[in-house]
Amino acid sequence: MTDASAPQPENTLAAYRRSIDNFDAALIHILAERFRITQAVGEYKATHQLPPADPSREEQQIARLRALASESGLDPEFSEKFLRFVIDEVIHHHERIREAGAAAD
Ligand SMILES: O=C(O)C(=O)C[C@]1(C(=O)O)C=C[C@@H](O)C=C1
């Protein structure tokens, strides 16, 4: 006899996956908003002859996120790698914006 009220393993996994899919969608939306802001920052920096990267700001961001990660039970190494990956992409965008501005001059 099987207990009809017991959750079936495939239903449990499907429910976990629905939750994961929602989190992934939220992550993509959050990243899209972050890149929308950094696009504006890149244009501002190009217009005002500011360098695409600001290593001292990055150090502050990484220290802050590592502390937040530790508090939240997330691996600080992972959070640093993730932020580094995002910021490196932002810097590429800033460089491209600057080059496009220089080419238009
Ligand atoms: O704050 C800035 O100056 C940015 O350009 C944004 C940002 C980021 O993505 O957070 C990107 C590049 C800089 O090196 C530092 C931070």
C-alpha cells in the first residue's frame, strides 16, 4: 500500500525546480537593472573623461559583499568571484562606450 497523501518524489523535485526557476528569473531581472544603471554610468564617465574602472571602489564593494555573504551563509569566495565577473563585464562595456565616443569625435 502506498500513502496517497505522501508527496511523490517527482512532485517534490518539480516544486523545488519551480522555485529555482523563479529565483533565476529574478536574478536576470536584477542583473538587467544593474546593467541598465551601469550603461548610464559608462556614458557619464565617457562624457566626463573618467576612467572605465575604479579599483578602489571595487575593493570597497568586494569587502562589503564578502561580509554580507558571510552573514547570509553564502561562500564569500563565490560572492567575490561573482561580483568580479559582473564588474569585469561592466568595465568592458565602459571601454566600448568610451571607444565609440572617441570614434565619433
Ligand atoms: O562605480 C563605478 O565607478 C562604476 O563604474 C560601476 C562599477 C560596478 O559595476 O559596480 C564598475 C566599474 C568600476 O570599476 C567600479 C564599479
